[in-house]
Amino acid sequence: MGRLRVLIAGGGTGGHVIPALAVARELKKRYGAEVEFVGTARGMETRLVPEAGFELRLIDVGQLNNVSLMTRVRTVLGLPKSLFDCRTIIREFRPGAVFGVGGYASGPAMAAALWLGVPTMAFEPNAMPGMANRLVGKRVQAAAVNFPDAAKWFRNCEVTGIPVRPEFFAVRDATTSARPRLLVFGGSQGARILNTNVPKVAKELLDAVPGLTILHQTGGKNLEVTQAAYAASGADPARAEVMPFIDDMPARFAEASLVMARSGASTVAELAAAGKPSLLVPFAAAADAHQKRNAEAMVAAGAAVMLEEQELREPGRLIDVLAGLLKDQARLQAMGGAARLQAHPDAAERIADRLAGLAG
């Protein structure tokens, strides 16, 4: 029997690439598998995949969702070439299975695998699948999802969860701390709506919640303007810390009583793994409103409260929600417990095992 080979297709954002790398490492560790990636030149995979020691093959494929008609036309006209390029990659690498993780390259690679009769498995981290996964979902041999609501779009589907760094599962409950702490972050790039609106209410919030401290990650481009906004608010600088990046996010999660964040799939999975109560603000322009669906699923589980972007622009509403949560320790603990029930500590292992089985 030859060595197990798996081709992982897709990427774009960290929400696609980071779980894919966790599965690749698991395949290598458990099965000695040879793993290659196929992605595009504009996704995060161009940096993260080679850094992790895996080979990356690039194809040219455009966007179809939330773009102009001209961009859609160019993408459709380019699809036959990207499909043939993926077919060439599959024939050269000869994988036993192709794993589509969503994102630009996932669709053509999955379609080429189905065309060639190579077993395919789809991964969907969001409550609402992206376009590529909706198109191939009923044709793939297997699928892994994070939210039960997404399962109906796929054949032979299992709720595995999203692979998350083990450090998040080691986070212990901090909601019983005598000093409440709010962690605000909008992902590695920051989120302008959080950077703009949280400083506006910072002084009033600090006055309303005794002992509260705030840690706010802005993203590299937004540090100075956000620092200036906190200063202009009159908030005590000793109680409101602003940073461009947070290197050790699990440690910061551990200190937080409440996390205020976007609701991308990876963020939601990390909150669940760490058992953290959250105030989620979905990115309104996300394709297929998937961030809103993710947040709604966490709200339904009792793990989070959701505010839509327009609500953040109402200072009174934002202060009421934040102060109400931060002063209600019992509710924060209940939300944290509900979040942990959404976690899947063995996600990478389960997905790797399914891929190995699929590849025969």
C-alpha cells in the first residue's frame, strides 16, 4: 500500500487556512501522510502554508460573491482554466483524497476531483456555507462542519467542529475574578467599527463598572487613531490599554471576563474552546451573512449576545449592553459554560481520520 496523500484546497482568510493546517499536521503526525495545498496568490495561504513546511500550488481564480458584474464575468470566463489547472495538479500529485476547506481555490479543485473520480471531503466552518461548498456539497463523498445548521447542505456530513490551538482549551474561567476585564479585538487586521465606537463609550463604561479594565487590539494600521480616541474620551489610561497586536491570545482570553469581537468562524471556535462569554458584532459585509449566522448560533446556545453594526453606533445602547453584562457575574459564568459546550477538542483528529478512511 502506497503512502497516504491528501490535497487540501482553498484558503483566502485565516479562518480557512489555520484549520486546514491543523488537519495537515494531524495527517502527517498520525498517518505519515504527504500533504500538498492548492490556493491563490492573494490569500493568507501564500505565507502560512510555506511557513508550516507544506508545498503550495497556486491557481488563478476570481471571486463570484459580493463583487461587481465585471469581476463575476471575468471569474466565470476564467473557470475552465482554473479547473484544468486543478486537474493537472491532481494528476501529478495523485492524492487519495481532496479536502476542500472553502475559499477561492476550493471550488475548482473540488470540481476537478469529482470529475476525475477522486474521493472528496468538504469542510465548512460557518453556519451558512460559502458558495463553493453549496455548489459541491451534495456531490462530495463526505463533509465536516462546525455548526449543525450547515449539515443540511452536504452529503455524509459529520459535526466535527473547527480545529483550534490546544492552548485555548487550557484557558480557565476568569469571570469570578474580583476585577472585571473587557477584551476587544477585531481579528488580526482590527475592525474599524470597534476601533471607532468602543473608545467613545470608554469613560462612561469605566465609570459604570467599578474596577473594570479594557484591553483593545486595534490592528497595525489603526493604533494611533484608536489611542487618540481613547485619550479624547477622557478614559483613565491606566484602565484602558490599546495594542496593535496580541501575540498570546489564549493568555489574554484567560484574563478576560467578557470578549467583544467579530464572529468569524475561527474566533467563535476559539471562544467556545476557551469557554468565554462574548458580545459578538458580525461583519455586515461578510459573504452570505455568514458572520451573522455564526453569531446567531452562539446566541441560540446561550453563549453570546449579538449587536449588529448599526446598534454599535448608538452609545447608550452599547453602554447598557456592556455594563449589564460586565456587572452580572452569574450570567457571564452561565454564558461561558454554554460556550464550552459548543467546543470540539478533537476536531483535527476526527477530520484527519475521516480523510484517511476516505482515501482508503
